[in-house]
Amino acid sequence: MKEWEKSYMLNNKYRQIGAKIKYYRQLKDIDQTKLANMVGISPQYLSKIECGKQMPSIQVLLLIAEKLSIDAAYLISDRNV
């Protein structure tokens, strides 16, 4: 696999994780600032995660899943929302 293909796959995965987080955050009627505060990160960082521009650490991913009451494994799975 070429480097650009690996990069594309990772970027796609980041977007997929971010889209799931955003979907469940909105489903639970929580705004970005509130979820960011609940998790202990900045709203800007959460925005980057949701847009797929930044991959959260495992600790942050687990906290987000906990605050949204969803399984963290689902966030990283290939299943769509």
C-alpha cells in the first residue's frame, strides 16, 4: 500500500469517528462547548475531532463515549451511524 493510500484511509477513519461523535452529541441535544467541558477539552479541539482533522487520544475517546453513553468500540468500528 502506498503512503498516500494509508494517509487517505486514516483521514477517512478520523472523519468517520468524528461524524459518529457529532451525531450522538446532537442526538442527545448537547452542544460542543458543553461536551468539551464535560470531557475536559477545549471546544476547538472537539470541533477538530468532529471534523476529522484531529484524532483524539484513547483517554479522550473513552471520556467522550462515557459522556455520550455509547460504547467506545462502536466509535472506532466500521459500522455507520
